Amino acid sequence: MKPFYFGPEDKALFGIYSAPANGPARRGAVLICYPFGPEYLRSHRALRELSQHLGLEGHHTLRFDYFGCGDSAGDAEDSTVEEWMENLGDAIEELQAASGCDRVSLVGIRLGATLAALRAQADARVERVVLWDPIVNGAAYLQELTEQHRAFMVGRPLPRGWAEEEPPAELLGAPLRAPLREGIAGLDLLALQRRPAPSVLVVSTGPPGGAEALCRHLERLGADVLHERISSHPLWLRHERVDRTLVPLDVVQRITSWLGARP
């Protein structure tokens, strides 16, 4: 496991690259795409575990923080969807260089899955995409987060004279300024014009929501789509201590198995 920085010097991105644990038995390269805000914290352990499983199966992996997030450069207030999409392109290039693989696979959860699908549709280097409980509609997602935020704030002590902005400039501890809010609100996977990749795995761990409509849309675009429904409490709804978050091993193992199968 190698932590390092990559990308433009003034916008350096923090990544963790892992080479295959048992040698290059399978020359696969997988970019793991984190979600947004509190969902990043709650899913971090599971995605680290996924990276380890993939390494044991002979895959190269790269996990990284978007600009303005985690240990990458930039302030959270400066984040935009456009910047994050460029980050994905830089990460793909970095993973290619580190692994020696011409083509890569993308695995994303929640908003990370949405960004992965959008980036992949315009990138011939991507051969497979895993969408783990993807955000199909950005506006609906923001409304969901807003409702969770307001429920969380009920009954909590607030500073004297404090008044929440409308719409909130922060959701569950994550800054959300107008540029990022507008970018997320404009996301819609049902508006994709090209398939993200020849092969797509969609994983639903709770109510499918818009996943079924998304699968049908991707099939119309010519993708070979597999929709897996795996009963597991959604990671992003867990509110216990982050260091005690359970890892949905059935999901991790299914993703690892699918990526390890011959195309």
C-alpha cells in the first residue's frame, strides 16, 4: 500500500495505490471512487476492505480524495462537480501509469458511482463500471440529505442568534456552497447519452429506488448490465461510531468476484 500525492502541484490529490498482493496473476486495475460528505466517512472502511480483497485477487487498486476533500489540496467550499470529474481523469491516468494497464475498471458508491458513470461514458480507457447504490438523480439526493440534516439538528443546542441558511450551506457537517449544490442538482444518470462501459454491475443494498430504471436505460445504450440486489443495511445511514461501522462482506465479495470474471 503506497500513499502519495498526484496531479497538478497546486491541486494535489491524495491517493493510496495498492499492487496485487500475490503478483500480477490478473492484470486488472480498479479505481475506487468515494462518495460525498458523511457518506465518505461511513463507507471508508468498506472501500478499504474492497481494495484489499481486490489486491488478493491480483488487481491493482487506487483510492483517492477529490479536490477539497479528505487529505487532498483545496478547501471544501471550493469543490465543484466539474473539478471532481477532472480529478477522475487524473486518477485514471495515474492508475494506468502505476499498474501498466491500458484499461481500467471503476467502482463507485453513491455519489462516487454517479461521477464514475458520467466520467466513464466519455473515456474509452474504462472497460467495466460498478455502481454501488448510485445516486440516479442529484436533485432528489440533495433533498434526501436536507431532510436528514434537519432531522439531525432537531433538539440540538445552537449558538445564540444562529439561523440556518436556506438552502443550507452545510449538510450533516459537509460544506455545500452554491456551485457544488448546483452541480450535484444537475446530475441525472437517466440522461446519459452513451454507455459508461461495455459491462456494468449495479448493486442495490436497500430499496432499488431508481436503480431499475437506470439498468433499463443502460441496456438501451448498449451496455451489458447485471443488477444485483443484496440485502444489507445501507452504510450511509449508520450513525454509530465510524470506527465500528460494519463491512458488508457479501457486497465486497460480489464486486470482487464480478471484476475477476473474464469479460
